[in-house]
Amino acid sequence: MRAAVVGTGFIGVVHVEALRRLGVEVTGVVGSTPDRAREKPGLPPPYGSLEEMLADEQVDVVHVATPNHLHYPQAKAALAAGKHVVCEKPLAQTSAQSAELLRLAEASGLVHCTNYNLRFYPLCHEARARVRRGDLGSVWNAHGTYLQDWLHQPTDWNWRLDPELGGQLRAVADIGTHWLDLTGWITGRRVAAVFADLYTAHGHRAVPVGPVETFVAEADDAPRVERPVASEDVAHILLRYEDGSRGQVTLSQVSAGRKNHLSFELDGSGGALSWNSERQEELWLGHRDRPNELLLRDPSLM
């Protein structure tokens, strides 16, 4: 199996490293320009264009790790070229585009998937196993948060804030989808209806003139221009699942001190459980009629 990665920004570099650790040969990368791709140390040689990469018969699977507005056309082109596709979320900018990609993948027999990596924490697997074997009884309620602070200041900027590149939703699409996927995977339930309140903390931001790296700790002294922002910094979402149970999640990219805090709690007739990504080695188990438990990750017991 040989792979190529489209996108040489923050997450594209992560894909290259992850593939190499798995022993997958990365034949090359596609950057916004070949010169930009060569600037990143440790990356394989760049292709001259997306078309050149898709014409390479050595490439079995294409990893799409570009800004959101490029996911649909690049994934579609890769499927048309007979390549499997691993795409960063979102798959596309609209439901119609996502449905078209699904039809193309099903018709071709190719794999087309999104890598929601939070599923792979060991204690998330443990939580899923406990829910599926009935330890919690009937699950009534799922609730939690996904909190970050990397866009806390009005001088913080990233391409995701530009609706032409990132889409109309930001916190929901960027981090909320991780929470929804993880809790849905653990419980086996699909969302049937939502009611959401979205809030923009910074209606205007000071945008640097020139490229910006993702997750920069502090603003530099580069020249800036003020720009209006319409996408949400904060979201509160009420959920109704297909089986009638309920859920609620709070999302924020302006919560000071929270670097990457995803938490969920599931409440059921037989008990409850809770996990959060900043204490990823612990799974809290709640009981009504006996002491609560704190399960620590231990491969010999799981």
C-alpha cells in the first residue's frame, strides 16, 4: 500500500508522520506550490500538481489534508482516478456534495473515509464495550464539551475563520463533529434532530498579512488588517437521538486554559460513565447504590 498526501500544513505533516510510523510508503506530497512543500523539513518530494500525483500508478490511497473548501473537488478527483481516499473532516461543504462522494465511492468499490482519531483512545474503547454489553442499562442522556483556547484573542487568526476556505460553521465543524462522532460511536446512536445557539465572541479580528501557522502560541508583530468574522466561536447544541434519548454539547474555541478538552458523560438506568481528553488515562464510573469507581488504563485488565 502506497499513499500520497495532499496538503503540507499542520495536519498534512501529521498524516505523513502517522503513515510512516505504520510502515506505509508515502510516495510524495502535493502542496499549494512545490516550493512551499519543499520548505517543510522531512517531507517526501513534492509532486508538481494534484493531476501529476493522481496519474501516478504507484499511489493506492490519497490523504486529503487541505483547507475545507478543497476537500470535495480533490476527493472527487481522487475517486475518479481510482484511488482510495482518507479525507480530513468535513468531507465537503454541503450535504449534497457529501452524498455525491458517497455514491461515487459505492459505485467504484473504493474506500472513502474520514479519520475521527479520538475513537482510538483505549478508554474510549472501554466505554464503548461497557455501553454495548449493557453495563449502563438504557442510556438516557449524553452530555459534554469540547473546549479550546487557540482562538481566544482577537489577534488569533487561521484560515478556518475565512468562510470561503473553512465554510459557514467553524467550532461545530472543526471540533463539534469529533464529539458527535465519538459519542455516536460509543452508544451506537444517530442524531435525529438538533437545536443550536451559536455565538461569535470576536466579531472582528486583526488578521496578519501573510501566512499563519495553526496553533501559534502568541501573535507576532506582523502587519495586520481588521476583518469581520461571522462564524461561531461558541456553540450550545441540544440533541435528540433516533431512539428518543437526549443529548447536549457545549463547544468553544475561546475557553482560556483549555488546550484540547473533550469530555463526555453518559447517564443510564444502570449507571453512568465519564471521560475527558485531558485525563485520558481515567474513566469515571458512576453508581447510585455503591461507591463510584475510577478505572485507570491497564492493558492487563481491559
